[in-house]
Amino acid sequence: MSEIKRYDTVIVGARAAGASLAIELQRLGQKVAVVDRATFPSDIMSTHVVYPNTLKRFERLGVLQEILDNGPPPLYTSWIHENRMFVAPHTPVDGRDWAICVRRITLDDIMVNKAREEGADIYEGWTVTELLGSGSEEDPVSGFIAKNGDEVIQFEADTVAGADGVNSTVARLVGAQKRKVMPTDTMLYFAYWKGVDTRNTQDFFFEPPWVHAHFPADNGYHVVTMNGPLSERPKIKNMDDFYMERLKSMPALWSRLKNAEKVTRVKGTPKLEGYYRDSVGPGWLLVGDASHFKHPAGAQGIGDALHASEAVAPMILAGNYRSEYPKWRESVSRELYAFCKHLAEVPSDEGMRKVMDAAIADPILARKLGDVWCRTSSPWKDVIPRAPFLAEIMGESVDSVLEPFEEESSVPLAVTA
Ligand SMILES: Cc1cc2nc3c(=O)[nH]c(=O)nc-3n(C[C@H](O)[C@H](O)[C@H](O)COP(=O)(O)OP(=O)(O)OC[C@H]3O[C@@H](n4cnc5c(N)ncnc54)[C@H](O)[C@@H]3O)c2cc1C
């Protein structure tokens, strides 16, 4: 016989999306439970750079100071190609013109603890296995079953939120479909380093077809990434060896690392396809990566998860999330989704030369380009007008980029899981 617990909203997943939604709903007066199969502090695959717009959201949630206490240095953005570079601060948001890189083992623990402090009940080490209700109009989702070893709890609620990532259990159980599926040409791998001199830039080293990045992170850690053509993946026998060979072949990057220590194995994934999922139904909704994913070169996932929680929490209270949330999600994500199509492509030396020429000659362009990641600049409205050749690389318009991915690309989850 399972124990029964009753809440207003129950959330599957306790990281960026789940913890932030719990904080928002608790503040609106709801009684919330968050269930995660992980126990915190716990890591998850992510290279975790966030920009000034997201720092503002951390501040709103009440976690910014604790994050900064872990010492992630403030970072401007630099691009390096063929021994030329430019560095750009970002347009300030609430007085901050810098990004930070904070490991998920640090960030997610702070977020979970904040949700608990706001009054949410957090169930760590519990796996959601079944939903209560089929999700039809006649039989709305009304909770879920979670298991921890031999223990079973039946969580009952008005609303179930799936904040459970790309392989969302909630999405699978309600049969939510993927739409606008956007394949990627590139893969992303990375490792953590210690003993690297800290600097106040996140540096992108373009060596087409490869792109490497160095992000100084929290607590003295550094992230060094390798982004390259997916077509190379089958040829790589040992990812750690390959990664080290690539880094050693780049003097500008290797000179920083040769006396430092790589403290983890290389991890990453070739599976970075973008998608939207149908994200609302009777008694349920999806937030964060469960709802929408775009190539991580855009570094938007964490900020977007927080933004969605902020927007959808009042809709859950008002009972209108089924009509309002899909419209809201489309309006805020469409342009970046189109931009991420470009970021998921393999760069060329010719294209990079043009970008570097233009950005070095025009510091306003350099800043507006970097600001796309902060959502304070529009690729098509602010960047391309200053550098029209970019329309050839990025596409003429948001519509022209997304048109090939519109509705016909709906894929049943059972096929893609
Ligand atoms: C290689 C890579 C690099 C990235 N770099 C960046 C970056 O620089 N900046 C950025 O903003 N974003 C980045 N992202 C994206 C970012 O990591 C995600 O957008 C973010 O983690 C989404 O948070 P989430 O809370 O939606 O899901 P997740 O972080 O995936 O959390 C889902 C949680 O749900 C739990 N869960 C799942 N199923 C169940 C179940 N059945 N029962 C109980 N619990 C369950 C999991 O244990 C997990 O804790 C990157 C992603 C990748 C893959």
C-alpha cells in the first residue's frame, strides 16, 4: 500500500526548470512537491555559461549571491581566429555586463536548497514511474507514482509539471510529440581543468571545422570544450586522446593548459538535435529541456528554463496555461531557435575571416553579436543590418530558416526516444 500525498502542483525534476518553477509557485502561495531521482549536489551534462539576463533571474530567485560566493569570475566574450581576436563586454542588464560559468554541481544544489527554503517539499532519490490519469479531457493527469527502492508514494495534485529534461518521463507517458526537429551537424565534448590561470574572458578559439572554448568557472575549475563535425565522431576511437591531441595542436590554447591538470574525463554528446514538444494537456505541462531544446552553443537552456518558470507559474495559478503558455513559448523562443540552426553548423575559415574583419572594424557590431546570447540584441534586426553578408551565413529571416522545420517534422516520441 503506497503512501498518498496531496499538493497543488507536483514537479518531476529539480534542476534549472524544476527548482525555479517550485520557487515561483511557492511564492504565489501554492504547496509544491519536487521529485528527482538524483540526490544533490549532483552533476549533469552541461557547459553552463549564463549571461547578464540570467544573472538578473538568479537575483530575482534569490540565489545570485550564493552563486557568486563560489567564485565564478565575471567574463567578457572573446573570439579568436587565425591570430586575430576581439573582446566584447555585453550590454549591461541591471549593471552587469558579464557572463559567468557555474558548474551544475554547484548551481543546481543552490537552486534545490532555495526551493526547499521557500517551502517546497523536495524528494531526492525518488523516480517517477507512472502518471495518475491518462491525460485525456475525460481523465486528466492528477498526479504520479514515485519510487525509492521498495518505498512508493502516490503524489496527487491539480497540476503535474515535467521538468525532467530531454528524455522526459512525463512527455513519454502522455505521448507528447516532438515538433520542428532540427538536426545538428556538430557535437560537443568537454572536460574540467584545474590550475589554469584565471582570466576575465570566455574565449572561443575558431579553427574550422573545430571550435574550442575556455570558460573559467566556479571554485577554481575551468571548462575546456571541443565542438566539431558530427561526421568525425565514428573515426574517434578514444575521445580523451583525441581531445588532448586537438588541444595540443592549438598553441594559443595549449599554452594555458600545458602546466594545468585535466581533472575529469572528457564527456559530451553527439545528440544535440533541437526540438519543441507539445507541452500542455489536461492536468500537465512541460518546462525546460523537456519542453524545448536548442543547440548548446547558444548557451540558452538554463536561462530559458528560468524564464519559462517565471512566465508559466502565474498561468498555472490562473488556470490558463493550456491556452497561454504555448503562445508565450513560441513568441520568446522562435528567433533564438533559428539562430541556433546557424550555431549548429560547421564554421568555415572564409566565413570566420569575414566575421572577424567586420567585428574588429566595428566594436558596436562585436557587442551586438555577443549580445545575441544575452537576448538584448536580435540577430536579424540588430546584427545583420550592420554586417549584411551574415544573411548568407545565418539565413535571410527567421521565417526562411524555420520554414523547413515547420509542422511536417512532428515525430511521435515512441520513435525518437
Ligand atoms: C553539452 C551541453 C552543454 C550545455 N551548455 C549550456 C550552457 O553553457 N548554458 C546553458 O544555459 N545551457 C547549456 N546547456 C543546456 C542546459 O544544460 C539545459 O538546458 C538545462 O540543464 C535544462 O534544465 P532542466 O531543468 O530542464 O533539465 P535537466 O537539467 O536535464 O534536469 C532534469 C532532471 O529531471 C530528473 N528526472 C528525469 N526523469 C526523472 C524521473 N522519471 N523521475 C525523477 N526525476 C527525473 C533528472 O534526474 C534531472 O535532475 C547545455 C547542454 C548540453 C547537453
